[in-house]
Amino acid sequence: MTPLANYLLVSALLFSIGLAGALTRRNAILVLIGIELMLNAANLNFIAFWRYGQHPEALTGIMFAIFSIGVAAAEAAVGLALIISIYRHYKTTNLDQIDVMRG
Amino acid sequence: MPDEVTLSFFILDVLTIVGAAAALTLRNLVHCVLALVLAFLGLAGLFLQLDAQFIGFAQILVYVGAVAILVVFAILLTRGTESTSQSIVSPSWIVSSVIAAAVFGVLAWTIQSSMASQHPLPPQPEVTVKQIGDALMSRFALPLEVIGLLLTAALIGAVTIAMQEKQGEK
């Protein structure tokens, strides 16, 4: 097995773990953590393909990963603010108990 | 040399996967975040091993330094109601696990059968932080501006959402 396939497999496994966590856990914060793990798996793919690509001096993979980290940070901030706001209202962060949109 | 690379890759690999799996299976939320930090550190190590030093250190700064702390704050602010007798997974967890396993199966099969993953390792690229800064200021100037605007809007939005809306009510 080639090194690139190794990295891609780790990334695929990380993505699947994040997906399983985001789909199965009841706590909203852990769903957010699962999404973060999926974004990180994508970053690992960007960097692995950049390193094993034909033109690493073009820096496209690095740039994409930088912007992806920035977007993930913004997403985490807004997501956690939403969870805190929902908790104030419902007094719970369990997703199956938050089932009405009426305020 | 190849043996060392394989060994360190294996260690980082196990660290990342075990951390991620523990982060999403443990019952105590604070333990989950600690396992998540472990997974982020393993990922940063993988980035360093791929000669992307800047991304590796940015990963440590942003994820271990900021996102993990933010998650800890959110957990501590929303604590107190979760009862220990309740199940930690949703009722439809079997279907969800099957979907995740199927996604991994398809991805792994594609990677194994793909020609793109057969590339040999090219020589180590010379990437300095100066080059990254030059590229950010010339070729990627517009995306940089957009991400700055996005971060500003997201942080103002986060503060607005999390602020107490009616002071007299509480």
C-alpha cells in the first residue's frame, strides 16, 4: 500500500467516525464535534494530495486548508453560540427533546 | 528511513483514530473534549509529517488552543440537566452506524482501486512561511479578504446570538 493511500484511508476513517458521531449522539455539542472531525478529515485530504501532487510549489492545497480552518473556526463559534442560546430556552441540549420551532 | 516514517505514521494514525473514536463514544462530555484534543494533536502531527509545517502549527493554535476551549466553555455552560440513566445515543443509532460504515466502505474501496493513490512521493517541497504570506497577499488576496469578512460577521453573529436578549425576564 502506498503512503498516499495510507493517508487517504486514515482520512476516510476519520470522516466516517465523525459522521457516525454526528448521526448517533444525542447531545448537540457532540454533533458539532463530529462535524469538526469531518472538516479535519477533509483538511488531511487537501494536505496529502498537495504533498503527493505534481506541483507542490503552487501552494493550492495549503491555501485551501488555511481557508478551511478559518471557516471551521467560524462555524464552531456560531454553532456553540446557537447551542448556548437553545439551552437557555429549553434547558437541555439533547437534540430529540428540541422538536418545536415555536419560541 | 522508510521504517521510521512508517512507525511514526502508525503512531500518529492510532493516536488520531483512537482520540476521535473516544471523543464520540465516551459518556462524560469533558472526557470527550480531552479525547478530541488528542485527535487534533495527532492530526497536527500528520500535517507536520506531510511537510506542511504552517498548517500543523495553525492546527494546534486554532483547534487545540481555541476550538477545544470554546467547546469546554459550551459544555460547562450547558451542564446540569443531563441525567446519567439516559442513553447517550439517539434511538436510530443502528441505522446511522450502518450508514457511516457504508460511507467508509465506499471510500476505502475507491481509494484502494484508484490510480491516483499510486503516485510515488515527490521530492520535499521548499515551503517557507514567507512564501505562504506572499501568496496570501498576491494571488489569494481576495479569498483572504472574504475569509476576514466571514470571521468578523461570524464572531459578531455569535456574540449577538449568545447574548441575553431580554434582561428583565431572567
